[in-house]
Amino acid sequence: MKRRQFNKLVTGLAAGVCLTALSSLSVQAADPLKVGFVYVGPIGDHGWSYQHDQGRKSVEAEFGDKVKTTYVENVAEGADAQRVIYNLAKTGHKLIFTTSFGFMNPTLKVAKQFPDVVFEHATGYKMAKNVGTYISTTFEGRYVAGYVASQVTKSNKIGYIASFPIPEVIRDINAVQLALNKYNPEAELKVIWVNSWFDPGKEADAANAMMDQGVDVILQHTDSPAAMQAADRRGKYAVGQASDMSSFGPNAHLLSVVDEWGPHYINTVNSVMNGTWKPKANVEGMKEGAIVIPSFNDSIPADVVSHAKELIAGIKDGSVYPFAGPIKNKAGELVVPEGSSLSYEDLEKMNWYVEGIQSDIPK
Amino acid sequence: MIKLEPRGERSSTMAYLSPVLAAVLTMLTGLVVFTLLGVDPVEALITILYVPISDTHGLAELCVKTAPILLCAIGLSVAFKAKIWNIGAEGQLLMGGLFGSYIALQLIEAEGFWVLPLVLIAGALGGMVWSGIAAILKVRFNTNEILTTIMMNYIALNVLLWAVHGPLKDPEGYNFPESALFGESALLPILIDNTRVHFGMALALFAVVAVWVLMSRSFYGFQIKVMGMDAGAARLSGFKEKRLAYFALLLSGGLAGLAGVGEVAGPIGQLIPQISPGYGYAAIIVAFLGRLHPVGILLASLLMALLYMGGEMAQISLGLPLALTGMFQGMLLFYLLACDVLISFRIRLKPKKITPTPPSILASDTQG
């Protein structure tokens, strides 16, 4: 290509870009609120990122053309995250949700550069003038799942596929063990760490390894439905994580602990539109509709289902709290005496196992 | 009928033209795919290839993304020239990040110009230690370096995870797997204000020049090339094969380690579990895409970085799926490999008429 032609092309392209930019400005006189979402996984993971995307869709359904949503999926938690968040802010997004723990520091760095953009970071602990956090209390659902597992297991061996030994994951393992301690102390909880949030291959391997050891109910704190499928093939039970995984193993699927981000996203969009948004740490659970158990498997005995539903009702009205004392640690020392309980601030830093778990937290 | 015919001699014209041809074919296929997806193809190509680098900030980000890929790839090119297949740049990068982070965290309160060089040297050493293990195994025990380096990647990742979940974890970080933020003096200086482009890019460019001088102007580089082309000839000429193998592996490991420490002491600013989204693997592709030539590698790593950024931009402004980036990269490589056939072969549209020799003459020839 000759230089002159090339120059012409470049000028043409540049003019085109300017024109599109101009036209988009004039069309959007009504100025919808642009809302950006950054996902750590692919939206097709049928777990964590998928559920956040469902939340994004419910924002679109609720606000129609008053909002315009954008997402970027599979964003690595390293140097790339900051660029993606920056580009969202730069392209006029006024509210940005960063949906994974590893986006915490990149979010704060970009937030400093864009003081008029609101940021909300999921599962982190650092805040700023324009950065709030949000997390859901998955342990409530996990406790109910632990109860159901304790009732349906025949081998008294329950498996748990865990991702990373951070407080959020450890506290959910503890919630399951506390349910076992209460409802079936004979049952043993086996934990396998796969060091990944989403790795269908490893998750399936972990599930199979545990079933080989006699495990007949599998819980997971990872995002793919691989374990559900593996359990279904071998006629065992599994509990879905983050999204409703019933379609991946109709026979294996006891229940799913589903994250519903929609209510939180809709509230946040509302408060940003009204100008009432303030940075805070949002902790939401069953009461707020952020944690949902949509269905129970038909093969679960009716009395178990009805007690599970009572537990859910109790968690909603506050009469049931998984981390109410007495709670002993793995060594058998009484950490939370009868009558007191662990606060959310305690749970946020939890790095110890409760009594009954045989293995150790990986160091 | 189309027929491939050996050229006999490698065509140097095609060696240069093949990447261009591959790029053009990728663009054309891209146009078709975008049209099928219902997106204005011209707008899509502009969004992917131009918008991400349309301003200073974008260009700076391109450098941020390029630096680690370039450092890894330029190191690998030396090893690959010697036909030493170091697939372990990823692990060497991670170890570089880990070693560098360790020093940075020990010196978190320290101030002074000497902190950063120490951190960088530690990073390079980390990479060299990791590739050095593979070098010892290769030279001493004749172990296949493809297997050892690739397996060392997984070990490196797990060592890194252990460190970041354990000893190097931020004591005030609520038990989350990341280190404390590094002190100011351990961070790479920013080259352009208000951007993230850091000294690592300068290091990478320096490495490109240094490797170019090494490979085309020094006797050592000559020996490496000879060893790659014909190990027997190198041995006969008295070249020290073992020493060259150590050199190639340590150099590529050191540069990958530098890439790793450049990430943690650059844009990230702390040790986290995921410091590389696979730069070490991308570098293998880049090294070959760039024909193992320093300038080619520079261009290829810029292109690779741009494709990543373009993929993000296509998601942000056009709502196109991420899979498209992967497809774009895949297409580019596919076409490049396909076009490379033309270096050693030419296409004949009509088969050359081969006049069959009468068997009788053949027979009489053998008899005679």
C-alpha cells in the first residue's frame, strides 16, 4: 500500500471514529446510566460469573433504556484488571462492579483517577470515598446444605471441593461441619483443595477421588458443574454452587445455593441514579434475597425438606444462626461460649477450623 | 489442480511475506466473521486494532502488556536458536516474581536507589535458578528439557501459591492470599506520567538490542546458531556444547524471571497468586511468530499485546464475546503456519507434465 493511500485510510478511519463518537453523543440525549461489570470467569461458567451476569440482566430488565450495561469476562486478576476497569471508566461508565476479590487493589487505583465514578467491589475489605463492597453470606445456604447432606448420606462421608483457603471458603466449610456436628456427628467431612475457582477437569477429578473413597454427597466452593455431572454419573448426590445446577445432574442435584446478585445491583443502580449512594460494606444473605435455595430434589425425604425450609425461615428471621456458640475449634478448645456468637467481622477473618474437621488448612 | 512443489531452496522473500499474508488473511476472515455476527466489520476492526492504542494512555498500556511477553520471548529465541526447547518461561517468570517479591517484602521499609536493583537481580536470579535446574538435568543426565521445563511450570505455580498463602501473605490482609503492597523504592519507575508504563519496557527493549548483538555480532551467538543447525558440526568444531546449553537456558530463564519481577514490581505492586495470565506460553508463540529474530519478536509481541487489548475493547464497546479474541489469535497462527509452507514450497496450478520414461530404456539402463 502506498503511503498516501495509507494516510487517506488512517484519516478516513479517524474521521469514522469521531463521527461515531459524535453521533452516539447526540443520540444519547437522555443519557442512560452506563453500568460496567468485570467478571473473573467466562459468563458460561454456570457459577460465579454466570450469576453476576444474571444480576446484570435483571438490572437491564428493571431499568430498560434508562441504563446501558457492559461486561468484560475472563479478566485476569493481575495487571490486566486495572486496564479493563480504567477503560470502562474512561468510556463513560458511571457505576462499575468488579466481581472478584483479586480486583480489589486495581479497583482502588482506578477509583482514585475517576472520583466521579462509583465502584463496588465484591468480596473485598478495602473501601474509599467512591468504592463500596458487597458480599453475600453464602454460609447460610451452606449450613442448610450441610443439614440436608447429613440426612441423606448413607456412607456418612461427605466431600467438599474447596478453592482457596481464604476466610470466605473456610467459614463455609465450618458452616457445613457445624451442621454435621448438630445433625449427624457420625458423618465425616473430607476437604480437597483444587486451588482454582473454575477448573472443570480438576473439580471432576476431585469429585471422583472422593467418591472412590466412599463419599456419597459432594459439596463445592468452586464454580463449574463438573462435580455435579460426575456425581450424577455414579449415582451419588451433589450440591450446586452459585447458580442453579439442577440441569447438570437431575438425579444427583440435592439443592443449589444460589447467589442472586440482582436485588443488590438494582438497589445500587437506584441509589446511584438518586444520588443517595454512599460507600459501605454490604453484607446480604437469605433475608435480603441474595442467597436462595430454589428447589429440593424429590428424592429427599419430606421431613428433611420441611426441616430445611424451617432452617431457611429461621435464618431469615434471625432465630437460626450457624455461628452461634458453643463452638469449639479443631483442637477442642471452646472458642465461642454458649450464649455468644461470631460476628460478621470475626467471620471475615476466619482462619481456623471448627471441631470435627480431620484435615488441616493448607498453609 | 493445485500442487505443492518443493522449492529446493528456502525463499527469503516468502519468509518475510508469509506473516504479512497471514495478517491479511486473518483480517479478511475477521471481516466475514464480524459480518456474520451482525457487527459492522470495519468498526469492529477499528475497535480491536486501533481504539485501544488511540491515545497516549492506550500506547502506554500496550507497552505494559508487551513488556513481559517480549522479555520472555526474546530470551526463548536464544534457546530455540540452539534447538533447546525451553517451554518453561511461565514457571521461570513466576519464580522471578516470587524471588523479587521476597526481597521487596524484606526491604518494605527500606528507602534508597539500591532497593530496586536488588529486587530486579533477585527476580532474574529466580528465573535462572528455575531454568538452571532444567539445564543441569539436561547436561548432566540428558533429560529431555521439554518435559522438565514444562513440569517445572506447575511446580513453580504451586511454590508461588504456597508462598502467597503462607510466608509472604500480608499479615494485615485478613488471610487473603496476597502480600503487602511493596514500598515505593521497590517499585519500577513510571516512564510517562499518569500512565502505568514502567521501566520494565525499557529493560525489554534493551534486551532486544542485546540479544540482537549477541546473536548476529558475537562468536558466542554464532556458536549457538551452529549448535542449533547441526550439533555434530558444532562438536567437531570444538564448541563447548554443555556450556552453550547452560548459557541458553540461563539467559532465557533470567529474562523470564525479569519479566516476572517486572510485573510484581510494576503494574501489580505486590505479590498475588495470579501474576501472569500465561505470558510464558504466549511468548513461545510470539518467538516463532517473530521468526526467532529480535525485530520480528518485538513486532509479534506488540501484535499479541494489541490483540489482547482489542479483545477487551471489543467487549466494552461492541459487546462482542471474548472468544473472539481467542479465535483471532488462533486464526493468525493458523494462517501463519499455513503460509509458512510457501517458504519451502511453491504452488503450481497445473501439474508439470511428467513424460513417463519407457520401461524398456530404464531396464536397459540398469542392465548397462
